[in-house]
Amino acid sequence: MVSLSETSFPIPQKKESKARKLFRKPWMMALTAAALALTAYLLYHTLSRYSFDEIVASVRAIPFHRLALAGAFAAASYVCLTGFDWLAIRSIGRKVPYRKVALASFISLSLGHSIGFAGVSSGAIRYRFYSRWGLSAGDVAKVVLFCGVMVGLGLTLLGGLALLLQPDLAEGVTKLQRPVILTVGIACVAIVTAWLALPFFVHRPIGFRKWSVDVPPFRLALGQVVVGAVNFSLVAACLHQTILAVAEVDYLSVAAVYVIANATTMITHVPGGLGVIESVVMYLLPGANLIGSVLVFRFIYFLVPLALGSLTFAVTELVFRRLDAKRKR
């Protein structure tokens, strides 16, 4: 009897995917190195504006339980953000294990939040991960678009509620008259309501020139609104905890200010919202020293995830390269 190992039949080798060939090209490796270098520079540039003593004093000024709660809300926000990608991948009919989705989401968004132009920067990092797991460039583009719609819906809903519930604050920040503010607030809520109603009336993709967008079923549309709004609420709660260390401010006021500041950040694409959040928060409490609180918020929500995301990105690149090397043997 002849064993299988003694036969002369060639064993077929699995063809290497186009994505793996692409990622071993020098320019892709250089792009990855450039992304890591940029995040390191942003981390240094942000912290270099403050002396070490100022950073230490700012952290010490915040009670430990406030720091712990702020950190918990920040962590909950990033967990919530993984829901963005998970829902997006379900919307295109693909299946990727949640642990992989969470990895790609955290790395791409922890870097994208600080780099700026989050849709583009996080989209490039998402593609680097998801293409290894079978998604095409078109699939990743749909994921980025779906997540972008979630951000817009969450911000629109909370923005509308902020304008309707805090019209006095909105008047001072936007310099608009009360009727205009209320009209915009109602319009924002109406837009979100219309998006939720759309699946009941439109059952085919919405086309615009060469582009088309699938209308998600009601359950996914509702998930977009709820998860998007919850994420912004958690970020506002993180900021609220750091502000409470120096001033008594109600959560709704902080949430309204944060929504307005975040809307400005999305328009300007300032990396990490540098200067935008500070200016709006200072408007809320002009006589209080809130720089320390805002610095701690920025450290907890942007810089800690940026450092962790950069480190995780570097480790995963090493792991993926080793796995690719083993497959070549």
C-alpha cells in the first residue's frame, strides 16, 4: 500500500490574495509607517503645549472618582463605536467576528479622531484590516459611509434636542434669534424621523449619478440613530465629569455645548478638535478656570486612545507580517 505522502501528486498551494500582495508593496509599508509617525507627532505636539507641571497639576486637580467616571464613559464610547462598524458590516451582508470588528474599529477611530478628516484617515486603516478578512474596497467604502451616516444622525438628533431644550444657551453660542433656533431644532428632529420612516416607503437603492445608496431596513436605521446618539451622549458625559471637578454645571448644558463644538469640529476637521472645544466650553463658564478640565478630557478621550491605538496598530502589523511570512513557507 502506498501512503499519501509517497505519492507524486503535487499538492495545490493556496493562491495568495490580492490584498496580501498589495500590503507587502513598499509604498503601503511606507504609508503605514507614515501613519504611525504622524500619530506620534500629534501626541507630542498636543502635549508639548503644556509643561509637565501643568499636566500633573491638571490631573491632580480632578478628584479620583471623577477621573474614574470620565475614563469609564470614554471607554464606553469606544465600545459603542465598535457598534458602528458591526452594524455597518451587517448592513452589507458580510460576516466578520466581533473581536476583529472591535480591533479594526478601535485602531482606526483612535487614530482618526486625532489625525483629523476621520472619514478618510480611519477609512484607510479600516481597509487595511477588513481587506485581509475578505472585504473589498467597495465594501469598506460602504462601511465608512454607513458609519458617517450614523455620526450625522446621532449629532443631528442631539443637536436638535439641544436647540429645543437649551434655546438660551444656543442663542448665546450661535448668535441666532429664538425662532430660527427652534426652527432648526425641529428640522433636525424631523430629518431623523424621516430617515426612520424611509424604509417603509422606499424599497430600492437611492441613486445619484453613478452613486447609489441602499436604504437600510428599519431595525438597522433605528440602530444607526440610537447608537450614534448614545455615543455622543457618552462623550459629553466624559467631559461633564472633568468639568464637575471645578464647577457645578448640569449635564444637559455640557451636552449641548459639546454637540455644538463637535459640529464645528466636523466642519473644520481640526485634529482632535484642538481649540474648538476649549473656546465653546470657556463660553459656558467664562469666569472659571476650565483649561485643566478640558486638558484632562482631551488626555482621557483623545490622547490615551491615540497612544493605545498606535501601539496596538504597530503590534498587529508585526503579527500580520509574521503570519504572512509563515504562509509563504
